[in-house]
Amino acid sequence: MYHSRLRGDYYEMGYRYGSLLHKNGFRFPEVSPEKLAFGEESSTILKAYYPGAIAEIQGFADGCAASFEQVSSFLLTVGLFGQSPQCSIFAVWNGSDMIVGRNYDMLLDVKKYTDSSLVSPNGRFRYIGHSDVFIGKVDGMNEHGLAVAITLVPSPLRQPGVHFYFATRYVLEHCRTVDEAVRVLSGFPASLCCNYLLADPTGGMAVVEASPERIRVRRPEAGGNSLICTNHHLHPEMTDITGSQPEAWSKTTERYAAIQQQLRLLPQPGVEDAIRILSDTKGHVCLNLKEHRFGTLYSIVMNLSQLELYRAEGAPNRCKYKRDDRLTALLKRTV
């Protein structure tokens, strides 16, 4: 896993990252005509909602000697025309701290591209975010303790719109609370089906279930203190639109049930409890599908109330979690 640090305006951050990769031998891959067409429509929509992302894509393209169309179309079509991540996320409030656990599951060959970035955009909130591609993010925690993480929901539904890579980044850079993030995500036209789990230090939590057809929000049940999402929709107004039953090979229902069962047994779950849940192989939460060359690439646990982040850079049943203090150190230096 890389550990990049990005700061400055959007174009500058993109150019620095693209230049670094190009210097180290990276050459941008060819993009199919189908992806180019879809990406062109989506980039027009993205520009209306998030012009900073367009500037960063242009900077990255210039830095790595590629065209804007190549880079934007590649990023804006991930998960639409090929294999997609299959992940597990939960948030739980223990009465004083908000704990978030997340396993990122994908093709094992993708692990070499994973990155944990400390990002300081000019005039925006600072954050740590993770991804398996440049620029976009699949999860993270910002300086206000707001966390967001995505899971994809396999479905044939797709349309040009705001890709989850950029919706996640927008939330981290612009929102302080779950309610702010819910309003933002509910206003974005989704390009594919996915779930966004949101949590903040006050105990707020929600899952935004998004699709090209509609968007709905799940909150904890009355008296409940947790939320879980894997790779299927659960809101009663969303289960009819995914186009198929949850994909059995990804163990999405088994993973959900395993996390739910373990959370019910914990009266006041903390960081160590979250680590044990994410390391569970019997319930497939720590995923290892050898026949598909698919499994957990990294795992993170966040205590949002303390701005603490712990990360295992590999399958959590084998790799140790290490604390990442880059964000808190940055905040102390800039007080």
C-alpha cells in the first residue's frame, strides 16, 4: 500500500500525483470506446456538481502524459463494466465513542495499487482516504470525525452520473455531520448501485442506498446503536431494483449476518472488538475466495470520537493493525 500526501489546489494535487507515477514508469492504459462515451457524459455531470474534481483529473492527466478523456473515462466507469469490490462495513455507537469498521474486498492483484492518502485541499476539510485508484476514494475520515465508506451493489442499472469515487471525496472535503452528508448524497445523480455508510462523533449514522433510479436512507432501528452494509440493498423501497438477487459467490448475506450476530453480543464495543469482527473468517467477513482470486485487501477501524484510525494492510486475520496518526499530527501542526 502506498502512503501518499497531497496538498494544494485541485490541479496541483493531480499534477503532482500523476507526475510521480509517470516518473516511476506508470503509463495510462487504453480505454475502450464504450467507456469513453460513458465517461464523457459523466464528466459533464461531475463538473456541474464538483468542478474541483475535474481540475484534479486534468492535472493528473497532464502529469502522467495522458488525455483528460482517458483518465476521466477510466475513473468514471470503474465497477460498471467489470469486476467490482465486495466489502463489509459497520458503525456502532457504544455510548461515548463512534466505532467504524471496514474491510475492502477486491481482486487480489489489485492490492499493489491500494493507497492511503493524507489529503489537504486548499480551503476544504483535511482527511485520510483510501482507494485502489488515483484521485478517487472509497472510504475515509475527515478532520471533524465524519466517516464515509462505500460498498457496491451488483446490478445492470447504470447511467451517466456522479461516481462513488468522487461522491465519497466530496463528502470528506465538504461535510461535518451525517445529516449534511445525507443531503449531499441524496442530491447526486448516481451512476450505479451502491451503499454509503456514514457516521460521525455525535452518534449520528446512516446508510444512503443509491441507484440510478432512486435513493433512500436507512437509519438504525428504534433503540438500535449500529448499522451494517455489505453488497445488497436493504431499504424496502430499494430491494426491487437491483436486477437480481445478491450475488451468492461474494457471501454478502453471510457477511452481514455474521457482523450483526457479533455486534448483538457486545454491550459496549470498542476498537479491539471491531478488529475481532473484521478478522472473522468463519462468517467470511475477512474474505478469502481463492477460486476467484478475491479477498480482503485492507481493513480499517476508526474511533471517530477520538480521531483514531487503525489499518491492516492485508487480510486482517494475518496482518497487524497499525495506528495512523498523520491526520492528527497535521491538525496539531496547523492549530
